[in-house]
Amino acid sequence: MTVFRTATALVLTTALAGPALAQDDDLRNWASDMFQPVPATVPALDDNIVTPEKVELGKALFFDPRMSASGVFSCNSCHNLATGGDDNMPVSIGHGWQTGPRNSPTVLNAVFNTAQFWDGRAPNLAEQAKGPVQAGVEMANTPDNVLATLNSMPQYVEWFDASFPGEDDPVTFDNFAKAVEAFQATLITPSPFDAWLNGDDNALTDEQKRGMEVFLEAGCATCHNGVNLGGNGYYPFGLVERPGAEILPEDDKGRYQVTETVDDEYVFRASPLRNIALTAPYFHSGNVWSLQTAVEVMAESQLGTALAAEESEAITAFLESLTGELPEVVYPILPPETAATPHPSGEVIPN
């Protein structure tokens, strides 16, 4: 297969060994039309000012399993910061050892997504934080029980006072979510790709640059663009050729379950690709363990293209350049329980 970009007369062959790579400046200009590097500072959030106090509170809440009804599961259980911001399982295990319906997305760089969850049902990270806490198959808690737990520990009350100064009653479920959002907004991972976008010609290998060219030429950046190389649009899975039920389960109709619009059947948010090499297995079903295989599935299902092995290998190498440096996260020492702290419950709450 040969693909062309007529604007710059770049030509890629299947072997990828014949033509010389485009000059870095030309390739960087092309890439800069489609991608942006991660910013050097935490982005501003809507209606939620990020402060050090709020970030520290959010970190404690993110790691605290007492935010779940059972006292077993924390946000970090399914979004493990030590393993790429997810749990590296097809679907997550939650309350009562139930399994959820979809693969757990990474929280790394999630602040750059237009919306959260595979179907985009949460407009921001604060709303996203509320969902798993209340989901029967995840943390199976209630807002009232979360607040009773937090108010039972004086240290948490002090932290909420410092994080939301001037509020008569700062310990609220909305503020719980805002604190978690503030912490997650700091989970930004600059990568070799960002260094290259910012002008460092040596930040990427020749193979990674070849892979970027193939990625752009093939049209992958039509859906996977912006800061997060995805996470900012919704597309049918199987635009050209629908994958089999092992990858695209027939009973999960994606965004349709949010909008109840027929056109949204099997439509999902384009997966953000930063740190994708760390977050196997892939797709909302979590049934593909190889990144190269996932690349080939996407090429066939979304673009109608059967990539040669050299092409999918090169794209995979490019995607590996998106693996970034995680900010150092020191595990928090959580407030001690008191006699007023609600006891854990193992009761399974029906969905």
C-alpha cells in the first residue's frame, strides 16, 4: 500500500525504508496542525480554582478506600497511578467482587478530555468523580454516607475548611468531587513526543518519526488529535467495518445509552492515546492485549485499511513516544477513623 499527502508530496511505501524521512521542521509543522504539547502548568478548571490545599485533599480522597461502602475500593483501585492510571484488566472489579461493563480508562491527562467515560456522560472530572462512588458495581456508596464518613474525622473537616475557605459548610459531595478533580488535573505526563513538538529533534527515534508519518498519512489523526490525541470527539466504532462481538459487544451501544439517539448506536469517545503503551488491554471491551493488534483493528474498522506489518510496527513505536513522566505522587497518610465513622458494608446494592 502507498499513501500520499499531496500538500507536501510526502510518500510512504509499505517497506518504509526507501524514501528518506521528511525534514524534522516539515514533519513538526504538519504534526503541529493536528497535535498540541501538554502545557507546563495545570490547566484552569471551570468553577474550580486549583489550590495546593485542594490538591492535597483530593489526593487523600482519591486514595481513601473508605469512600466506598465496603471500605475496600478507592479511586486508585481502578485508576492505579502505579500502572498507567488504570487497572490493566479487561473490566474492573468492584463492590462484592462484581465486574463492571467496560474497560477502565486512564486518569492520566484526563483533564484534557472534552468529556469523561467512554460514552462521554460526564462533562468534567468533578462529575466523573461522583459516578463510581455511587455505582453499585464499583464503590456502591451514597453521597450521604460519604459525608457522614468525612464529617466523622476531624482532620478531613479541617482539610475541607482549608480547601474551601469562606463556605459555611464546606464538607459537601460537590466539594468532594471538586477536590478529586483538582488532584486529577495535576496528573499531567510530558513525554518525548512533547519535547519533539517543542523543538528537540533528538527526542524521537527515526522509527517513531516514521510511525508518526504513517499515523498522519493514514488519517488516524482525524479522530486522535489535540493535546490528548483523542478524548475530544465521538465516532462510530466500525465506521468502515464493524469488529466482531469479542471486540464490540452487541449489547453495549455506547453513547446511545446516554442520548437514546439512534445515530449514536455503537458511538464512543475517541480514546486518548497518551500513555497508551501502559494501559493494555484496549478498547471499551478490554479484549485486545497487544497495542500493535489494536492499531491494526482500528485501521481496518475505522479507515478500511489493512496495514502492512512494518506500518503497524512503526505506528506502535510512535505511540510508545507518548508514554510520559508521571509527577511524583507521595502516598497520603489518611485521617484516622473515630467512633462516629460508619462501618463498612458488604451488602451488594442492585443496579
